[in-house]
Amino acid sequence: MELFLIDAIGPFFRGYKRKRINWSKIPFMHLEDIGPDDWSAIEDELREFAGRIAAQGYNAVSLDDLAHLAPHPLHEPEVADRIALLRAKFTRIFDMLHGEFGLRIYLTSDVLPMTPALSDAFGDDPVELDNYYQNLVRGILDDFPQLAGLILRIGESDGNDVNDPIRTRLHLRDAAGTNRLLRSLLPEFEKRGRDLIFRTWTVGAHRIGDLIWHRGTLEKTLEGLDSPNLIVSMKHGESDFFRYLPLNRSFFRVKQRKLLELQARREYEGAGEYPSFIGWDCERYALELSQVENVAGISVWCQTGGWHRFQRRAYLEKDGRDIWIQLNTAAAIAVFKDGKTADSAVEELLGGERVPAALELLDHADTVIREILYIHDFAKQKLFFRRVRIPPLLHVYWDSLFINHGVRKVMRYFVGSPERALVGAEAAAELFPRMIAVARDAGLPVEDIEHMHDFFKLILLARRYYFLPFDESLAARIRTVKEAYKQRWPKETRQRYRIRISFEPFPVRRRVLAIVASVLLRRKRGYRWLDRMVILPWAGLAFRALRQRDPSAMPKLLSKSAMGVETLFK
């Protein structure tokens, strides 16, 4: 392995005060309002970040993004002015990261960035849009010789909350179109000796939406692309960064150079607010990948990912409360670069007599996450809807816990052994007193474990609501514990979860739910005739008709966060 890449966007969120933050990309509109002192502080934080990750062994960083650094003659005047300012600032940043620390720099790019003026000029002509994007790529590679390459994301674009005249949109819709674009771009990278890192991550939109797991789509996309300058970057599972997912089998099929994507700031597991250790998973992945050729390295996301209120920034917390993220980045580099164990990474980072207690804490935290945060019997199931693999975690998403009758019915349908789900979670909860004690012994943030305990107590109550007969006294207890949680962890001073409670009956009978699930969901990757003939072509029309009839039928979280649930139906 030669490439050990980590994202470096944390400093750009300095002073960003939104209640709920889109962590998927640098908040460029926020940068419009900052002054020279703020830019100096960002550079200082980047210097601190670069020094620390380089010392750990990382040799490359990723930064956002091509869209805000690539000028075009048709850009609106205010957009052109902002790009000119950002180009000057990022030139200094690139020079510092490359010149002072010897880091390779990769710039991210969603395909395709647009503004209203560009949309009016190019319309939806795919040839014109491809040519436009190729020119942007040529320009950015020539203008910034510090760049080692670009990271292309073709399956996700800006979220619905992004208020920026430069917005990305999904452009590539099938494997053939994606192959053509990659084929046309690769000579530009070859001539300049740069890398084109192509991410297979998608959110399920259009025919290319199954790229992350569908063998045929991936083969057609990469057909004939034998360039040494191409690197295929894949998440470790067939969905997002969740547990309970086996290693993506595409690593064993793709012949091109490959990157394994890992997430150190676990967006679905507290985002650094409590320990969620990935070190032992890294050991398992490394063992499996030892049989795979052309693994170029790893890509670790230590800040990027999710829509939530948690605000810890990797390597930048003066009180050391980013320690849970640092433990993950240290374990990833130790396992994949140095061939060491995850335990040794903990020892090197913490040192001394703290290590046994720290390892015990991480082990117990792993248990309570697997047994309480996830519902084991549901998480182990392989379920697909249209072009996406259903995540193994549904009732807790980003910073929200859902305790309602709809989730209750879904879980009671899919979980065949509710007794095991309850017993396993109750037993895991008994670990918290010991976790608090060993956190104190290890000199690690005890308050984080106390917060984890209080939140997981609510998840445990939700589990009882999901699987036990309904009892009004349990509903009252859930409300009481929620209020106690809010009082102890006020949102003004502490980043905490949102607890979304509703005990209103969900007007769908179990029998109807079973029919709907059997029609819409499948347990194999391959498409059924029902999917090809009905679900893929018609479900989108049915969804849009339902939205038109009753816009309030879809929860705001699903329609406003990220790209919105409607993306699944494109």
C-alpha cells in the first residue's frame, strides 16, 4: 500500500454556528463572511492538523472542492469573484500542506457542479455537459500543480439544505455514460502524472445507483479502463459506514488499483461523542484484503459525513475530546501501513498504564453499540429496496432516535426473536458502570461515557416499547427519561441527540405491512422480475403522486436532510 489519505476539512468549520450541520462538504457560503484573521486561524489549524496526521503516518489529504476553485467564463459575476478569492486562499493552503509537510493533496469533485447561468447555457445536453466538465478538470489540474489528483463522486450531490449559487447535481445516470466520461478524463491525468480517484458510493439514484454493490454495473463502468492513474475507491460495505456489513466483495473483483474507505468520526455512531472503535474491524478487513491485488491504500474520513449537531473536530479539540476519533485514525494507519495490531495503536497513542483500562473500555463500548444501538437480528439481515441495500440501523439515524408506532411495527415484523433482542440489550447495559470506572482509570473523558449511558438508556427503553406489549406506564417512563436527558445534557452547552417520540397508532396492519415488504423488498442482490417490470420503472411515479396528494405524509427529516428520500425513486 502506498496511499494513506485522510480528509482535512475540519478547520473550515471553525466558528460555524448552525444548529444542525451538513458535514458532507466544506461550508463555502460560511467562508464568505469571515475575515483575514479567520483565514489565518484556518491556516494555523490546518498546520496543526497536518503535523499531527503526518506524524501518525498519513501521506495525503483530501479537501473540497473543484466546483469552488474552477472558474468558467459563464459564471455569474458574484460567483466569479468568490472563486477568485477562494483560489488565492487555497493556493496558500496547498503550498503549505505540500511544501511544509510533503503531503499529497487530492481535491474532491461531485459530477456535476452548476450555477443558474451555466444551467441556462448548457441545458440538459449530455455532450455539452461532459465537455464543460472536462474543461473544468483540465483547468484545475493545470492551475494547481500542487494537486496529486481529484476524487470524483458521481452518485451523490449537494444536499437540499445547501444554499449556494454553485450546486452540484447528479449527471451520470448509467454505466455506459460513466465509462465514457472516465475514458475521456483519464488521458488528462496520465499526461500530467496525476491520480483520478473514482468513488463507487451512490445513494441509489438512476441506473448507476447500484454501482456500490452490483457486479454488472461496476464491470460495465470500469470496462477497458486499465490506466495506472485510475484508483477505484470503495466503502468497506455495500451500504454506508455501518457495522454488521461484510467486506464489499467488489474488492475481489475489481482489477484496477483500489482504496478502502473507512470512517473514523462515525456519523451513525455518535460522531466522536463517545467511543466507537474501528480498530478490530480494520484488522479483519486487512486480513481479508491480504488476498487481493492492487490495493493502493486507505481513505479515512475523520471529519466528513452526516447531517447532525455533533461538532467535535478531529485533531482540533483543545480539551482532547476528539480522542475517540484519534484512536480510530491511529488504529487504521497502524493496521494498514505498519502491519501492527489495533491494540498496539491504542498503546502508542495513550501510552503507559492507561492502556489495559482503555482497551477494556473500547471492548465494552463495542459490545453495547452492537447490542443496544443496533438490533442484532435486524442488522444481520440482507435487505434491498430498488437499487440500495437497506441500512442495518434504522431507528437511530445521525442525531435522532425514533420512538414511534411505525418503527415499532417495522421492527416487530423483521425481528423474529424479540426476546433475544431484549435480553442481549439488557445484558449489555450492565456494562456501563464498569465502563465509567475504567474510563476514569484510563484518564479518558468520563463525561462522554455518562452521556453514552444516558442516551443508550433511552434506546433500551425504545427497545422495550418496540417488542413488549404496549404499556402506558412505559410510555410515561420514556417521556420522563427523555426530559431528564434533556435537562442533564442541554443543547446550549452539550451536543446531544434529538429524541423523536410519538405513540400515535400507525394505520397499517401487520398483514398489509407483510405484503408491502414482500413486494418492495428483496433479500438477494439480484433484481427480481417484479423489480425490473414494476418497482424500478413505476415506484418513482407512485411516490411523486403520493407526495403531490399529501406533502405532509413524508417526515421533514426524510425530505430535508441530505438529498431527500425522493432520490431513492429516481
